[in-house]
Amino acid sequence: MKPKAAAKPKSKKVASKKSDAKNGYAGLVELRLYVAGQTPKSLAALANLKKICDAHLTGRYKVHVIDLVKTPQLAQGDQILAIPTLVRKLPVPIRKIIGDLSDLERVLVGLNLRETGIVN
């Protein structure tokens, strides 16, 4: 009779940065744009966000557009007080930008895609 081999302990898989990059998670920017219907400011914010993402985040972003006319209860979760508001959920920390996103430099700095250039 053969002795039983000791059972191998189950190890938990720990995700590394390399495996995250292979799975498409590294550098992912998750954005939520809160709008109120089809107002000119909401449409401008959406168009400006699309241009910014296409130019600076190609293939590394997810955008969720949340229309508060249809689902006003969703404003509470991200504490939305004004619209349009862009919320960067990932990477943390959460960042918010209010307005139509027409000031490219302000949006890039707000999303932490560009340094401010201010020296103290």
C-alpha cells in the first residue's frame, strides 16, 4: 500500500501588474459623465469628452453617460451637485470636473493626464 501524498495547499492567485496589463486593466481610466437630457452644454460635454479620450486615452478608457433626467437617483452616489459633471472613478483617487469640458488644459490636469506646470 502506497502512502498518500501530502495535499498541496491551495494558493490564492495574486494579480500582478504584468497579468493586469495582459488582461487590459493596466492604465484603464473609468469615467462617468453626468448630463441632464440633450441640453447644449450636455451635448458639448459629451463631444469634448469623446475628442479628449480619442486623443489622449486611446484604448484605455470606459465612459458611462448617465442622464439624470432619466435616472436622477444616480446623482447621489457620486454627490453630483451641478451638471454636466465628469467623474473619474478609476484610477483612484476620484476626480470631478464640472462644465462642458471645453478647456482642454483644465480637463487634462483634472484627469491627471498632464502636470499643471506651476512651480512653487
